[in-house]
Amino acid sequence: YAWFLEQNRLRNQDVFIDKLVDVDGEPGVERVVAAKNLVAVFADEFSYIQLPIKSRKDLAELKVIDLAGDGKHSLLAVYREYGGGGSRDVLAVFNMLSSGSFARTFAHEITKTMGTSYIRNKWSLKPRGKGKRGKGFELVIDAGQAAGFTADNFRETPAEDVQSILLPWAESPKAVFWFKDDQAFGG
């Protein structure tokens, strides 16, 4: 922990998550520490991921959560990316692989902004509880609201690197995802 802070020029004040949870799916827990744009996992071996943000202010949310309900925790992050004269907020899930590295296993645009125009999706996690899909959470994304963009003037090509933002004027203004192992299902 001290080495991680020192090597990345971090201070204890930079740490905003410090939890003991299972993130690798193996018996036992690991220490998960998040500071600035880094998330480190301390176990028998050390591994970390650098979140795709310019600064900490571009990270709206980071949770360490058992999405599938199987005891293995994922990183759920909401962060801002810039490009094309605007920005987008991405809701992403990162999972630790058996190799010790992290992979982004799910990503969905939830906000698109260009100048004063925007489209904002709403999202929530709902406990699955009992039933055919078991424990864990459902990730529900609703089209939400738009200002300045309409069906007539929104001409953006759908994203290829993430699931595209839901449009309020589309036929399907809602998507529901659930998680099993390290995969997301639904849509």
C-alpha cells in the first residue's frame, strides 16, 4: 500500500475507496484501493487499473459491487470522456480476470453533450432477489431527457466502442441488463 502511494505520488488523502472484498473469484478477499484515477488490488500479487479519465473530477461515481450476486465484486464507474467538440458520460463495468489484469466488460453511454444541447439517460441498480435470474442486480437504463437535441437534429453516428445512448424519441427508451460471471446480458 505504501509503495503504491509512493510510486504514484499519492497521499492518504487521495484515497477515496479502501475495501476488503473478493474481486478475483478465488477464495479469500483482496484489498481494493482507489485514489485519483487508479484502482489497485492487493492480494498475493499486486495489480491495478488506470481509469480512462483525465482527472478525478471526470469520475462521477465508482462503486465496488457484487453485480452478479456470486460473491465476486466488479468496479462500476461513471466517467466523462471528451471528443468531437463535446463530451459523453460512460457507465462501465470492469472485472478482474484470472490473469490479474482488468477488462472493461460492459460500457453504455448515459450522457451526450454538445454545447448547451444534451441527452441524459437515467440509470439505477435494482436488486434481483429471488426468481429465474437469482441474486445480484439488474442495471436499468431509461432514456431520460433531452434538451436542444431532437429526432430531427440529432445526427450522431452510434458509438462502436460502447452501447449507444438511449434516445427519448426511440421505440425502446429502456434497457435492462443483468450480470452472470463477468458478462452482461440483456439490453
